[in-house]
Amino acid sequence: MTVSAPLPDDLLINAADEVRIRQDLVLTALGKRPADRLLRVGRLLDVHSRTWLEDQEIVIKGRRIAYVGPAGSFAGEVAERSHEPNLSAVPGFGEAHKHIESSHLTPEWEAALVMPHGVTWTCEASHEFSNVNGARNLEFWLEARRRGSPMKIFPLPGSAVPPTAYEWGGGYFGYDEQKQFMSESLMVAGLDEVMDWPSISDPSNPSYDRLWGMIGATFEQRGVVEGHGAGLRDLASINAFAAAGLASDHEGWFLDEIWQKLQHGLFIELRPHSLPEVIKGLIEKNLADWSQMAFVTDDRSASDTLKMGATDYNVRLAIENGLSPEIAIQCVTLNPARHMRLTPWVGSIAPGRFADIVLLDDVEKLSIAKVWADGTPVSEGRTFTGARPKIDWPEWATKTVKIDRQVTAADFRIEAPAGRATANAALLRPFHWSDEFITMELSVKDGAVQRDHDRNVTKFSIVDRFSGEAKVSKMFWLGTGPRTPDTALGSTLGHDKHNIWVVGSSDEAMAMVANALAEQQGGWVLVSGGRVIARVHYEVGGLMTARSAENLDAEMQALYKAGETIDWMYEPTFSPRWWPGFPERLSFATLTCSPWRWVLVAPSERAPQGFVNVLTGETHPVVW
């Protein structure tokens, strides 16, 4: 007997084809049609009842499970049989909230990185690439799967497109766009994290109608609206957040905050930085029902995944801090699948679901021996053995830095008020969440306001990469950037709008960084002494690269090594927990979502100098 080919559209979930697939599965389960494969395992975790079943067989037709039962119970014919008597089977792991762009790998290479760690499906929070090319967003996320990648990506179009009403370029999503996404594919699970809380809670905010339109379009299709409750810890705000229909929060940091949000109906997506404290605390509180909890990686670079692992790391961390392995596994399988309304396809080893199976040789240590996806093996130990389609990404994905001129040192000059020897300057620092910006008197030379490295003051800039005009905003920042002369660092990775940001000790070095980033179409550039001393290439969307994690990590390590030769500023009063580091944390310092107030964005009609309070819409000169 030959193995039957999967139904043509089994890779992408389509309602009409889904009916044909399930009709075939029904007859296969009844033994009336032959199955393709049978995998017999020593134990199988039924995540629905949280019980272990001994000596089970999993019968596969195409890419789906047709039958699960005790060994020898399936009555039909099978083409291929495998037996793993010493391994325990659990469902493929899923991410309820993940930015694949933050691994900096394209989807086909992301699959090769994370699938040996048990991850077989991901809910892609896509506001990163959405902000670069909103029109092709869904096409981008489904392409690797369409070409045969075993990783299931369920895109959630970004609500933060643009992140605030004071930003622009690359994409715009409102009611019409979200309605189209939700109707185009069953793979679209809902709406990506709603971050702009001021827009949701203030009818006078210029983004109010756009965001509520997207929420409405999602409700119309019974999709999930994901939340982002950063800084919302008072009882009134938590109630309002839940009342808005924002179903989850992945921004919880502290036990009491998470407990309150859990009690108000929010699905908690727990990240590793607060996981140990929260798991121990919830166990002490005798939490009986963990179904409203999932573990997520959110933003994790390929370099960190190579060192730590993927969501399997989160599961081990939970087990180490007292959670039973069975509950911990539920938190990356059934729980996120239920929350995202994806249980017909993923989350358990059960009929109708994709045949995604993680085989463990030690459950307590979550030691992964093998991974199956779509009914076939895709990894042996840490080696990926599955299909990795070769994709030559088109220019709409690889030509996204649109700058039609040479950026010059003059673009970064900050003119002083006429006739002044000193000027007052507005300053920010990374993760400045205060209602007021910092002010400082700075010296003037040749009519331009100067940096003051003795007081940890350098210059920070945003360069628009979408219009072709390279519009530049600039101001002074405290406690970040290089003190080494004629040095600058910049990137096209700048959450969440992903314009070019540059920080530097000279305007000339900043211009060199901006031009180098435009030439290489994205990534990181470090300049010192009049030359580029390190580069990292993100040629896809200015966010990702189409190559292996190991290859990318080698470039990152070279950037780190070059960075060690530079004297970086540090603000002693700045909390080490939030210190931006070199270089990844600095890419988050350009965020504009709550709880940020004063921020620097690319020049816009509502913020001509780019300096704006996104909570109130107030603008202010950068010097006066």
C-alpha cells in the first residue's frame, strides 16, 4: 500500500477544503479508508483530562490525526508504522503571543530553529511587519506554510498600525482592513495586542475610531482581541481593560497585578522574566484552575533561543518553580489553543487536529527526543529534519528602506535660538515613563546646541524610512549611547514603527550609520572613527533575515565584540532592570505605546519636530 498524498489545501486552513479533509478523517477513523501512518508510544498525555494513557497508538491520515486509542485497537489498514515504547507523547507546543520578527528570522528559518524545541504552531502578533508593509502582511505570514513548512502560523493583524496617531508610513489598518483579514483565511485568529490604551479609553483621541473599528471587525468574525496592559495596575483600569473586550494580557510583571487581572477575566500570557515569582505565588494562593494561563516568549532573539530554548524553556522554568509537568504542558498546548479558539486544529493529540507530537524521554525535565509535525518527524534531538522551503523573498519584502537621498551630518544638527551661548533642551532617556520630560541647559557652538558627554548627554534621532524623503527628528537623550568620539549605532529594528533610529557622539557618524542601513536594506550598523566596524543584515522588512539562526548569531556576536571596544554611557540612577544594554534593549526604547508619555517619532503633521506626548497629543520644542 502506498501512502496517500495530503489533500491539496491541507497546509492552509480553508473552510471548504476543511470539510473534505474531515469527511476523509471520519471514514479513516472507522477503518473504511486506509491510514498513512501509525505512531505507537509508551505513554500519551491527554491534556483534556490531564491524565497519562499507557501504550497508545496515534493514527494519521495526511497531516491530521484520525484516531487515538490503546495499542492494537485501530481496525483499519495502515501504510507505515513507528513504535517508540520508551517515549512519552505530548501535543506540539504553541505560542499564544509571539513576534517572529523578534527572532529576526523569516518564518521558514524560524521553524528550523524552534521546532526541535517542540514548537509546532505560533500565533504571530504581526504588528512589526505590518508597520513595514501592511498591505502584504497576510501574504507574508502564510507564504512559508503555503510552500510546505511544517510550522503552523496563525497571524493576528496588528492593531498598532500605526502604533499611535502621531506616526505614519508602511501600513494602515482600520475596520476595512481587519474585516478583510478575518474573512480571507481561517488561519487569522483575531486582532493583535491592542497597545494604545489612551486611544481605547479616550473618545477624543485621534485613533479612537480606528481602533474600535478593528475591534468591531474582529467581533463580527468571532475572533480574539488580544490585549497589552502595560502599566495598568489600578482596579478601575483593569476593569475598563476587560470591559473593552481585550481578552488577554502578556504585560503582567507582579503577582498581585496578575492575580487581579486573572480575577477580572483576563487570559494571562506569562513571560519568563516574572514567571518564577508568579508561579510560586499562584501555587501559594492555591490556584486550582490554570486554564486561564499560558507561557509565551513574546520577543526572543535567535541568539537567545540558541542559548535558552524556545517555549520549552518556559515550561522547564515553571516545573522548576513548583508547577506539575502536566499543568505546565497544558499552559503551552490546550490552554493557548482554547484561548485563541484553535482547538479544532492544535493543542491536543486528538482526532481532527494536526499530527503535531512532542516525544519526551524525561517528562520531569521536559527532555525532548523527537518532534513530529503534520504527521511526519521534523527533528531528532536538536537537529531539524523537516521541510524547509527555499524562498527568494520578492522586493516588496526586501526593499523596504526607502531613502532617495544621502543623509548628511546637517540633518542631525539642532539649531540654537539666535544669539544664544546656551539653550534649554528637552531630554528623554530609555524607558522614560514620567509625565514630564527632563530639561537641561546645554552649550551652544557655531549656532548649534551641543552634546555634553560629561553629563551623559548624547543625541538620539529617528529617520523616516518609508517616504523616500528621510525626514529626520532629533533631540538629546540622557544616559545612553556612545561616549567614544565619532561613534554611532543605529538600526531599522525600532519597536514598533521600525523607522531607523540612530544614537551617536557625532552628527557625521550618525549620518554614516543612516546611509549604511539604507544601503544594506536594514539591520544594525556600528560606526566608529569614520568607518563601519560592525554590521548585522536584516534584509527582509529591515527586521529579519532568510538564513540560519547560527549564521545570524555569528554576525550578532561580531557586533557585540565590536561594541566592547566602545565606551557606552550609563546613568547610575537608572534602574538596572530597565537598562537598555547593547544592543537589543535599546531597540525597545523607541516604543510609543502605554505607559509611554513623551516620545520621539519621525516628523509628522501632528508632531512636526517628532517630540510628542502620546497620552495627550501635546508637543514641545526640543530646544528653546
